[in-house]
Amino acid sequence: MRKLSLWLQVHPVVGDGAIAAFMLLLQVAETGAQSEQNRLMFWLLLPVHLMVTVPIAFRRVWPIRSAYAVLLASAVLVAVQEDAVVGALVQCVMIYTLVAYTTRRIGALYTLLVGVLFLVELFIGLEPTDDLVQLLIVQIMFFVMLVGFCWALGAFIGARRAYLAEVERRLRNLEFERDQQARIAVAEERNRIAREIHDVLAHSISVMVTQADGAGYAMSKKPELAEQALQTISATGREALSELRGLLGVLRNPGEDEPDRIPQPTAANLHDLVDRVRALGVTTSLELTGDFTGLPAGIGLSVYRIVQESLTNVVKHGGAGAKADVRAVNDGRCIDIEVVDAGTASLPSDLASGGNGLIGMRERAVVYGGTLEAGPRPGGGWQVHAVLPLEPP
């Protein structure tokens, strides 16, 4: 039954056509009960009677046109003094249709015209009787009650249709917003993974390239240094592989069995990071003020990655005699990070204009409502200064 109702909503002409056929049958039955002369007039005016009933089939497709077609046909019947009880019922249906499917202003205008037509028909067929006034009052009251019922029903159905349409619109908006939020979340996760992979690969590969160059120079003169460089390359490669497995593991399906992942580094691992840079021959100092062991995981990882990317740039672009000073302060309200490169080598133009590393550092800072500034120092070298608030802005 529900399927039939939904099908009729999609094809309104079918259901309304059945109503139009029923009204036409009533009109024919009414004519059969009349005298022979009236029946002859009915058949002569058959096109007009069809014009009264057929527009019902299209009342929801073309409500205004259908309503005024019925009104015009009813006016013709009134002009020839043809009884049109069914026409009055159809006019009531059209009042309901206009109020429910168009605006109340259009419905009010149509109701006014129907009232004028009713009064004209009433006075045309008026015959003097003793109870003429009482008969007029009764007929007018009946007309007002019938039209008022149709109007109230149309207003109720129209309000319900408007409510359901608004609910459907909001549901569509919610679905759209949900899809947009899902896309944004996926994009943010992709960006986060891309930043992590960039930071891991940029640092580890820079260390490995530097050590490999050193091993090549020391291979013949100082084999022990070459062996130490190869060990550093091996350890750095293994560490990078472990971090990459942990990062790429989040792309797997949740149902798959996953091995234990290596935990992400935090600010507490800055000492190990600085020791690895020192092993490359870059003089590096580290000064930590405050507690860096109990930071939130996201902020701790951002502190580590910002320092890591800054030191990676020192290794890659610092040149001979490069020296890095790392200072980080936790005053309980924010983390203040400063990495100063005292090297004298000229800075590549792509880094000076903002490479992927600098973009990633800025994004990490902005995610937590912080700021990051990076640029050349007046006396040479490079400086990175970041502030990460511990409380959300």
C-alpha cells in the first residue's frame, strides 16, 4: 500500500485523473435524473462539462490554469442556467488545491471570484417566496462553511508540505556537510602523513648522504672513520624505515592484522636528535628550559619535527663551519623554540622563498594556534623561531 502511495506521489496525474473520472460519472448520473429537455442540454454542453471535470487531473501539475479553466466552464453553465452541482464541488477542490500548492494570495483571489459566481447564480435562479431571506442566508452560510473547510484543509496540507520540504532540505544540507567534513578530514590526514614522511625522509636522507660523502673521502686514509660513517648510515636508515612503517600503517584497512608500531618521537627525544647531528660533524648545542616530558603528544611531535627540519636545513645548507644553537622554553603557557644556524654559506633561493620544509613547519605551528618565523640572520646564517601555545586559543 505504501509503494502505491509513493508511486501516486510521483505520478499525480494518475490519481487526480481517477478523481476527474469520478466527478464526470457524478455529472452523468445527475443528468440521468433530470428531465428529457435538461438531458438534451447536457449533451449539447458536453464539452463544457468536460472542461469542468478534466482539469482536475492536472490540478497539481498546472494548479492555476486548471482552476481558472474550471471557473470559466462554470461561468458558461451559469450563463445558460444549467445546474452544475458537480461544478461547485470541483470549484471547492480547486480552492483547496490553490491554497495547498500555490500561495494564499492566489487562493484568496480565486475564492473571491468563486463567491461572485455563486452570488450571480443565486440571484439568477431567485424566485420570490415568503422565506426568501431565510433561504438566502442558509445558502450563503452553507457556501461559506464549505469554502472555509476547503481553505482550512488546503492551508493545513500546504503547511505540512512546506514543513516536509524544509526537513528534506535540511537533511540534504546535513548530508552535504557530512560529506564535506569527511573530505576535509581525509585531506587533513593526507597532509599530516605527507608532512611526517617529508620530515622523516628529509632528515634521514640528508644524514645518510652526508655520511656517505664522508665515508668516500675517508675510505683510503682513515678506514675507521669510513666504517663509523657506514654504521651511522645503517642506523639512520633503520630508524627511518621504522618511522615510515608506523606512518604508512595508518593507511591500512582497520581489519588487517598490524604489527606493533614504533611510537612517534616527542620533545623528550630532542637530545637524541642533537646527538645524531653532532655525529655528522656539525657543532650543535641544546638548551631546554622547563618540562618537555609531559607535553601533549601532538605538540611534542610538532616541537620535535620543527627542530628536526631546522637542523636538517643546517646540515644541507649550513656549509663549512656551520654551528647550530637550539633553545626551547616551556613556561607553562607556550613552547618557545629558536634554532639559530651560525653558518656563513649562502642560502638556496628555493629555501629562502619558502620550501616544503618551511611550509610543513608553519602548518604544524598553525594547527595549534601558534606562529613560526624563518629567515636569514643579519650576520649570516639562518634563524627559525616558533611559538606553540599549550592552551587552545
